[in-house]
Amino acid sequence: MAQNEYTILIVDDDEDLSLLICDMLSDNGYDYLTAGTLDEAYEILEKKRVHLILLDINLPDGTGFELCEELRKNSEVPVIFASARTSEDDKITGLDMGADDYIAKPYSIKELMSRIKSLIRRTYGFKEKAESYTLKAGKDNVICMDTSNRKVKRIHEGVESEISLSLKEYDLLKYMCEHKQQALSKESLVNEIWGAFNTVEPSTLTVHIRWLREKLENDPSKPAFIKTVWGVGYSLSENED
């Protein structure tokens, strides 16, 4: 699949339906991942960052309610329940556990796509197209990030050069650009970049921050871009003077 802006995780043991939804998502410019069981979903969420979860209730090894409940302990990723269980109690249970929407099976594929797009817009804003970011630390150090081609460039003393970033370094910098000037906790950064059910040690984030500083900063020991917020985590700032 091509690299798109948003990735949808489909958790459903109906393979034919999942394939149909995958085709629809691909046609609308979304990436997708699929899981047929809770265990498969947990494994994906340990390793991948997803932007929305389409979640069935009845699964071979448990219920979608269990996954949603665990998810809400450390993640705000949007969840849409899609289930043949249509009782009012089931809908209330799903929404009370933190789901953002509930659609009953059988449903219209067009309606499902409309709900996914609407929830993506509400959660992430109107960012259907690729974004570009420019960060400045004085006149002699400028960082340019273009998400359309996943390239990051540095302009230092008038000389432009491309910065080579690993996948996680890129995802980390992109997420911080999306939340520039905000104090981001270490926990939120780890959950967003490595997945809600990750087993990553906090030191892994520290190492990636150090690597980014070495590639972005004039003096990594006195960072102008990635600042430490003591007792919280990190903040992406800039100084245009």
C-alpha cells in the first residue's frame, strides 16, 4: 500500500466484509490494517500507530468491549463499533466505554465511509491533504518537512541538505510538528508513535529524541527545536530571531 495520511484498523472476523471495507478505504486514500481476533488487534496496536479503529463486538477470543475498555486506559484513538448486536443496551455499553460512534450491521458501505471521514475530521482536523512544516531557529538553521514525500531538509547557513530519518524518527518529528509549542508527555509520545499497547521502555523515546537533536540542532546539548519540559516530556519550539 502507498503511504497515506491515516491508517484504519479493522477488527472483525468476517474476512469477506473486511476485504470489502479495505477496498473502500483504499479507494478513498486511507491505509488499513486488519485483525480477526483480539490477540491480533493487540499485537498490531503494540507495534503500529493507527488513527481510527473499526471494531466488531463478537470476536473469536472475546469482545470488542474488552479491547475498547483497555484502549481507553491510555489512548484516545477514535473507535467506531460496527456490530450485528443492535440492542440499545449494547450501544449504550459501547459508547459508555469510550467509543465515538456505533453503526449496526448490515450497514451501507457509503454510510460507513461517511462516518469514518467525519470522525477523522473531528479528531484530526481538515488535513486530508499532505502537510508541510517549516521550523526556524534563527536565520542560519531552518528545518522543512514535507509529508507528501516524507522528506525532511535542513537549511544551514544557506546550504540545503536532506536529513535521513528512520521511520520512528520521522513519525516522532511529524507528530511533534502537528502539536508544535505544546508540552507533550513522554507517555503520550510513546503511545502515539509506538502504539497504544506497546512494550517500549521510556528510554527508547529518550534515545530517539537524542538522535533527532543530533540531526536537527546546531548544538544538540543546547537544543533550539526540541526542548525538554521538566517533569512532563518534550516540546517542539522555534526561535525565528
